[in-house]
Amino acid sequence: MDTTFLNTKFERIGARLKILHRPGRRARTQGVLSLDIGTDRLGEYFEIAPQVDASPSIEVIDLQPANRHLLLLVREDKAKNKYLCGHDERHWFVAGIPEKASVGTVRQAMEALQPKEVQLAVAQNSLSGRVRNRRKNEAFVRQGEWFFLPVQNLVLDEKLILRDEPLRRGNGGKPHWVDYCYRTGGESVYVCSRYPNGATEAQYRQILARNSLAKNWGWRPMRRNPGVYVRGRVRHSDHATVTLHEWHRVLMNTESESVAMRNVAFLD
């Protein structure tokens, strides 16, 4: 691993890089290294920490200083994992790119993180390459990992509209809060801190049968993968508040589809 070369590349996007020769502070990743965002008295920095006895090959394959983004390639065994590292509004971030996407540039990586519904909306609006990756354009509004697509003539039950509702992904990160939220469909699950992604009814009963203390784990019923629509303000401490005057469909970016995300310790 050429640490001088990597440091130079990260410096060109205005970032600091620390390469540790031990597992990271929050080492809970499954791959050959840990990618994290750390903080010290000088501010945020990227942290790469190979696991013990691991010698992964790491290189920067594209660099966009003006956008403060770079594309990182990590070779481990026969796998090639790619990560978009960059700055979004107020903070640095790391996102694993789905392996099914063939990407070699920062722009391609950003587009690979868009769900297929977002890509279709971009195509329907004939957006140019520069505009299609902005946080707000004619096709969508984006805040962090969440995309909001405008919906015309949405028919809903007013009694089922929720207020001050969180948008969460299943990794325990800080939620985004919305003024008005409407959920439809999805799968009924039971959720607690030990099962943040939820357990189905059958799984829930098996857990209770195996462990008599499990009933005290603070379970709550939720719906997994529902259709979610929001309106009003969308708030998060790491992002500027966006205001959606009409109903928008909510979609999360595709980083959860990436095997590469097993190396990412950073949670927003």
C-alpha cells in the first residue's frame, strides 16, 4: 500500500487521511479493512485500518477535486470493491458501490448509487450529466442517502398520515425526520435494538420461545420495505433542511446492495 500516494490523492479533494496499522476504533467490519470517518481537534478525516495480517491493494481510480470526491478501489482476494469517498454538504462520507454496477469514474459511481426508479425519472426528464447528480433537480430531491421523487395525484387516507416521523435505514444511523409521512404496503415485523431490521411474526415467536428474557427487549411492531411518501420539511443535523411542498416517494440509495459495505464502519 503506497501511503504517500494515497495521502496525496485525498489531499487533492481537501481531505485528510489516516492509515492505521491495527483495526479501527470501531472495528466491526467483516472484510480485510475498515473504512471510517474519524474526528480529532483538526476536524474530520478518513481512516483506513487493515485487519491484522491483511495486505489489501488500495488505489484511487478517479479524482474530482472540484466536487471533492474520489473513487477508491480495494482488491481483496479475487474481489474488487469500490467506494465513493467525498464531501456532502457538511461532512465527509464513504459509500460502497454495488458490485453489479460497472463503474470507473466518480460520476458513474454517483449514478450507480441512484435506485432504478431515480434513474428512470432522470431519463424521463432528459437531465444532463452535470444536473443529474445535483441534490435537487427536476427529477428528484436528495438529502444524504435518501431520494425524494415527486408524485402526482397520490390518493391516500388522511387518517393514516403520520406526523414528525423518522426515516431510518437498518444500520443504526441517525434518522431523518419528516413533517408528514404516509406508509403503505410492506411486511409486518417486530423491531428492537437487537433486531434493527426486524423479525417476521414466525421469527419473533421463535426468538421468544428460545429466550424467556426476549420479551423484555423493547419490541415494537413496524412495517419493513413499505411504500413511503412524505411532505413538508425533512430534517437532519448533518444536512440542510429541505421542504417538499407536495407528496414525494421516498427511496434509499443502493449502497445497501453492496458487498463492499461490510468494510464501512461509518454511520451517519
